[in-house]
Amino acid sequence: MSHKTALFNPEELLAMQGVDDLDRSRPSPNPFWNRARLELTWSLPKMAGMTEHSNIELQPMREATRDELLSFHDPSYVETLELFSNMGTAFASRFGLDSDECPVFPGVQRYASLPVGSVIDAVMGVAEGRFKNAMSYMGGFHHAMESKAAGFCYYNDTVIAIKKYRERYPEKRVLYLDTDVHHGDGTQMAFYDDPNVLTVSTHEMSMGFFPGTGRPEEIGVGEGKGYSVNIPLPPLTDDFVFWNAFEDVIVPIWLSYKPDFVFWEVGGDAHQSDPLADMMLTYDTYHRMSLTVRQLVQLGTGKLVVVGGGGYDPIATAKIWAIVLSDLADIPLPPTIPAEWIQLAGKFGLNMRRGGWTDRPTRLNDEHYPKVQRAVDDVVSKLRELVFPTFGLA
Ligand SMILES: [Zn+2]
């Protein structure tokens, strides 16, 4: 079996012009589809020399075929996106397209299907032992529904890749772990009645926070009852509270479920600096999470694919994904952030306050901690009651 980590190279996607055209035609940049985010996240491991390391096998991204897309998505939705991809903007609200979050721009069909083909290839490559594990920065578009775009997501790459994996290995079970700050609603929905795909999502839940789903009571239906696990967290959840929930809920469920294959959607938007969310995680928690994921995978079969997901502070997201990649591929991070990359960030108008791989937790007003702790304790006890019995846990 290969000892290499496959890393999907988004340069072909970065070379496309649609996102720049979009930036020019809108008053404010799309938080996801913008040049600074796409370029800075990828340039960091590259400028840090990680992509050249012998533990990495760079892979080209690949557009999903129409048949692959249709394994989950509605044909009229796929046709609509193709059509608008060729024609440019058009009114398509029925499919959630041409909204602020899911704009239509020239080439959007290709942008949206490149992650799908790549994540399928990542899964198959890892399943067949060609790679030890794999990571695609572009992937984890967890809000995409069968016939609706939402929250920067057009096609749901992980749903399609999991379907393909299960088709090839019907006796195998999948764990989909989603620590993006937003609930993995599209992915949960796709496997809501399926006990062979366990979805576990940690996410912020607060008034008006997108997408609004992901309560502990959403546990699946029919045979899938108990196999959707939701850990909603209040704003200002910090490292300590988050980590307790991770250890109290995710670790025991994972150990008991014994998945054959694991997907981890590691959105950088639960970091304390994210402009679209209110959680307070530091880089240390991401690092701890990736080491734990690695360790848990090693206890099982060693099959892991990591997808990038969200994250709207390009600097934090770039660092988080580089930290995860370094753990995944056993490549040490350089002692300091490359100066070249700091310059590139400056070119995009982003100036770094601190230049390292760690950050200090933001000190909150003391009155917040007990409230946050209580809210998360409530969630954990609900989950003990609602889903722990499914896994034979007391
Ligand atoms: Zn997100």
C-alpha cells in the first residue's frame, strides 16, 4: 500500500477567469468564490514546500461526468447549471442559483464539477490502496441538495463520492464527520435513512445562523434512525468546550461504529477569526482534531479523505488546512510562515497581525463561559439519550 497522501491540485480551477469576472461585476466579493481565498489557501502549502515533499502525490482535479452528477442530483438541476454556465447570469431562483451565495458565472458548471470528480478519485484511490489518504482543498460542498444550490455549494461532492464508494463496496460503512461551522445539511439529508453512512456534524447554532438545521433531535429516520448525529454549539464556544464535546460524543460513537471509510469536512470557519461565524476555536484545536482523526483512522483501516469546506478568513483557513495536511502527510510545518506568502496576502490587502502557526484564544467576558458550557452540556446529555443507545453506549 502506498504511503503517500494524494493532494488535489486546484491550479486548473484557479486559472479559470469566471471568479474574477464575478468579482468585477458585484459590489462586494463573494466570501467563498474570490481570488484571495482560492489563491492564498493553496499558495501556503506550496510556498512552504509541502507540495513538493516526497510524502505527497499531487493529483489533477477532474470534472465529474454527467452520470456521476446524476447519481445524486436532479437532471433538471444539472441541466440548469450547465445552461447558465454557458449563458452567464440568469434568473434561476427555483434551483437556488444566482443568489448572492450561489452566483452563476461563466464556467460555473466546470468550477462546480471539478471538486466532484476529484473527490471521487480521492476516495477510489484511497479505497484501492493507491494512496494512504487524500485531501482536496476544494470539496465538502455540504449544503448542496439534490436539486438546489445553497451556501456557496452547487454539487455535493461528498454525497456523490460516498454513493460511488458504497456502490463499489456495498458491505462497507462510512463515517462522514463535518466540523465546518455550518451544519452539513445536504449531506445529512442524502443519507438520512441510511445506517451505512453515519453523519456527524458540529456546528454553530444561533438565531438566524445558516442553515438553521442540525438540532440534536435530528437523528435520522427508518433504518437510519440514530445514524445522524448533530452537535449544535452556541456562539462563543471555545476550545475547551468544543474539545469536551468532541471527546464525549464523537470519539465513543466513532469507536463503536467502526467505519471502514472516513470523510472529514474540515471547514476553517469555526476559527475565532472567521467573519461569517462566532465560534472561538484556535489553531491548536484544529491541530488536536487532525491528530485525533489520524489516530482514530489508524486504529481502524486507515482510510481517510479530507475535504476543505468553508472558511472565510483566507489567512486562518490557509493555515488550518496546512496544519491538517502536515498531520495527514507527516510533513513538518516550516518553523515560520513563508515571507513570500505574507507578501501575497498583503497584495490582497490582508495584513497578518501574527505570523505563526498558533494563536492565542480570545479572552471573553467571564459571564459567557458558564452559559456556553451549560448549553453544550444540555446537547451532550440529549445525545446520550437519543443516539448513544444506537451504538450500545450508555
Ligand atoms: Zn461553513
